[in-house]
Amino acid sequence: MSGLFITLEGIDGAGKSSHVEWLAERFRALGRNVVLTREPGGTPLGERLREIVLHLPMHPDTETLIMFAARSEHLEQVIRPGLARGDVVISDRFTDASFAYQGGGRGLSEARLEILEGWVQGDLQPDLTFLFDVPNDVAQARLNATRAPDRFELEKMDFHARVRAAYLSRARRFPDRVRVIDGSRTLAEVRTRLAAIVEAL
């Protein structure tokens, strides 16, 4: 594949979504075509599954299978075609989120998640992942000041602490791919850091 696959990750309230469009504009300024997408979602089916998984109570196994079902459609309809065209595909969350939320948060084993990962995406991995990291109390304060929360955002602090720990564990495991960004810094400081990494690409 000749394209570039970039993902943005982080606990709810880390600020990653504030930089998606800005990143896209950086690549467009370099003459690249950009596909912006998100998980869960990214396709008509994925968006319907997103509403289900964010708002209806369910068993953690069911939640995980829905996430990977949406991801399978996302890969076939959006991500792989975009990469094959040579586009820069930027996704707000991808499989690292499953290891963080369903693995760290819900307690599913990494071995089970790795089976689903291999089945759904084969050896495809993002070329670069920005992990926006902030202390959990900062993230919660940001969430409380914005919109009505979904069922993940309503989880107790220990759930979010486990999610954050799982994300940081992924960063340590895959240091060549995952770049940790201090999301507690100002918008300008964060974007200066992002710009330096993009320019290095």
C-alpha cells in the first residue's frame, strides 16, 4: 500500500479530536489527499453500530465483537481503499482503543483481542499513532464541561485509569509507531509537537 495510515488515540477528554482536522490540513498543504474517519463508525453500518455500542448496555464480549465488526467494514470500505489510492487516512481511534477499552477497561484478555485483530485486519497496522495522554482528573473535568456523556464516559474513575494504563502499555510495546503527546499542554504547544512529527515524515 502506498498511502499513509495515521491514528489518534487517548482516553475520553484527552483532546485528540481537537486536532483531527488540523492534521488533515497539514497534509493537504503538502499536496496529499486526506481521508478523515473515525471508530466506531466511518461507514453507514459503522455509524449505526456506533450508536448501539455507545448507548445500549451489553456484555463486554458483545461490545468487543461489535467493535471489530464495525472495524471490518471500516477497513474494507474506507481504510484499505484509501491507502491503495495513496491517500493519507487519518482515523480518530483504531484497534489500540480495543486493547485499551475492552482490554484494560473491561478486562478482556489480550490474547482474545489479538485473535480478533489478526482475523479482521491481518498484518495491517497504522504507520503512526498519536496517543494523547492526560491525567484522568483533567480528562474528567473536560468531559463534565461539554456534552452529555456516553456510557463509556459515565464509567467510574478506576475504569478510565485502567484504560489510560493500557494505552501507555501499548506505547511502551510499540515505541516506533506510537508517539505519546502531552494533551495537558496548550493547543499551540501540542500542535507544535504534532507539526514536528509530521514534518519528519
